[in-house]
Amino acid sequence: MPTISKDNKFLTLINVFTVEPTKQQELVALLIHATESSVRHVTGFISASLHRSLDGTRVVMYAQWRSVEDYQAMRNNPSASPYMQQAVALAQFELGMYEVVETFSPAAT
């Protein structure tokens, strides 16, 4: 479960995949399989949330890692590499590393 807080100091990744609408579900299935079978078992993994655009052209993964080093270790892990290669074959990929600056909730009424 994602914990979005400026106090936790996790590394936040927001990965945006641009995909042909006919390939969106294939990419979603691949990312679910990769996360379930490999990524979530790597040291430092905190959480991930997968989103698909309603128009079928994008898939976004919001992921949290304990540190940049833990994330890089996962990227260098041979069990995760084939999934990334398959994802890049299906879609254009933009990786963004972020830190939470602030969070907001509804104003009290």
C-alpha cells in the first residue's frame, strides 16, 4: 500500500509508458507479472500502483523504494531485466525520480 508522505523520505518513481491503444492491456499484464513475480521481492521495494489512461495511450506506474541504491540494485538484477526489455519493446518509456514535497487532503467543512 502506498504511503505518500513528505516525512518518509522514500524514492518515488513515476514511470510513464506511451503505448498504442491495442497494446495497452498487454503492457499492463506484463507490468503486473513483472511486479508480482520479481520486483516486489527485491530488498528496498515499498509499493507500486499501476494506472492506465482511459484513452488507451498511456500506462503509469507509481512506485516507492527505500532508496535510489535499492532501485538501482533491482534494475541490475537479472530477474528483472527481461521484463524491462519487453516493456520497452511495447511502449516508449519515461522514468522520473521524485521526492514528496507536500500532501493535501480535503479542507474541513
